Amino acid sequence: MKQAHLAGWITLMMAWGTTCAQEELFETKVFGSSDLSSLALGAEQQVLAVAGRRGIRLWDLVQSRPAGILPSGQVTALALSPDGKHAAAALFNQDLQLWNLSTLKLQSSLQGHTDWVYSLTFSPDSKWLASGSFDQSIRIWNVQDGGATLTLKGHRNWVHAVQFSPEGGRLASGSEDQTARVWDLKTGTTLQVLTGHTGFVSAAAFDASGKQLITGSGDRTARIWDLNTAQNTLTLRGHTDAVTGVAFDPQGAWVATASLDRTVKVWNSTTGALLHTFSIEAEIHLLQASKDGTLLLIGTGQQNLQMWDVQSGQLKTTLQPKF
């Protein structure tokens, strides 16, 4: 598979941490020892972005060359808008930055959280940004003007994961309090509290219909939930360390889980049968399905993106940017 062909739909967001004692605890608890933080896909994206102490570096996947630098500062989380127009970065000083990817200039500085922001996600229509923080709150921001429109409170500990539903009217969150929540974004109220995990909930993803949610946890399991009943329909066991990433097949046939045990597992989403185990020679923190569900994308501690064929279980290619 040629690199230029991949550029039409891949954007990889990677971040590396810092070294003070508090930040090491943060990284060990959630990241492990790897530097990567998040991965995002877009239908037309042609840019790979790597964030670290010197800012966010952009890589043009079509031309295979550097495409610019966003001088953001130290980053704890990254997200890319689905329309490809904006990048959002969370900083160690608790602020958020919204960057215009056409001009490579800072559009807005978003302030309001009182502790680290670990998770960021844009709404499907790219109009809203959600941020989950160690201050136990979630904020919804207007991308156009940078204003905070909603603050969601209910978790009793750090918020590790936030994810918009496919229709954009709900938000899922995962927390150190061992629960996941589903929120109504019109009213700001909790629709469901999903309990059952015995460790922090580090990842969450809706299926394409918005009727199911998969969560990953520090208890080494992933759970699939029926959002009509708020019931846990499947519990996926087999990892030997925290599950830090989850993904639904867009067609709904399988789910994938990534773990600090350096494996990715692919499961039948109905029966829970294990279909594949991919062994990775680095810690795994980034996981996403291709839009057609044929490939699984894995970002690793070696700062690369591996692409695995879900049907055959074989590694197709590895992208390694060189700045």
C-alpha cells in the first residue's frame, strides 16, 4: 500500500511527555512509559501531527515532508476536527489552544479548567470541542469563537476519556472513578451511569449507530454496553494490563482493544470471540479503525503508525515520519 494512498484519510496525533515527578506519575498511570497520546482520522486529511516540548510538528503525508510547526508548548492531549480545519491542544498549564491548520496560527486560547486536560474530541460537525480534565469536569467549547458553552459535572475523579456520539447530541466520558457516563448535550444532564469496571475507565467509543458503547479500563477488561438499557452485554477478558484504547468496526462486526501489555485484540462484537491478537514491539496507546473497517491503525511508543489487515490479521505497512 503506497504512502500517498494512505494520506487521503489518515491523521496521526502523537505527543510525548515531560520528566518531573508529577508528570511521570501521570504518564505511568495512564500512558505507561510511551510518549504518544491520541490518534484521529479524517476523510480528506493529509497531515500527520506530532506534539512535544517544541510544539506540534506537521508532516505532509502526500509529499512526505515537514509541513510546519505550531508553537504550542508542552502538550497533554491533541485532537483534529473532522473537517480538517482545526487542531486542538491541551497544555500542561491547563489551558487549551485551538489552531487554524490553514494558516498555522493560533485561533483561540481556551481557559477554564483547573487541572490537566487529558482528553479532547471534536463533534462530528466540527463545531464543538469537548475536553475532559483531572479537575473532574468536562467542558464543551464553541470552535468558532472559543467560548465555553457547557460544563458537565458528575464524575468523582479524573476524566480520562470523552467521545461525541455519531449524531453529536450526546457525549460519553470515562473516569478514574471507575464509571462511564453518557451525557445529554442539550440539557447538560447525565443520561446513563455505566458501572461494572473495577479500575479507571480510560477509553470509550460509540458504534456507528450510537446505540452501543465500548469502554476500556485499568481493570484489564473492555465492556460493551447497550445504551437503550444501560446494560453491559459483553465483557472482554484476555489482556494482562490496562486497556487504553478501544474501537468499533464501522460496520459493527468487530471491536478492537489496545493494552499496555503491548497487544491489540480483535473480537467478534456479538459473541465476544477472540479473532486476532496483534503483538506490538512497543507500548500501544492509539487505536482507530479505517472508515471501511478493513484496517486497524495502531500508534506505538516508537512514534509510528502501524496498519493491520483485520481479515487476515497481517501487518500491511508501517508509517515512520522523519522530521
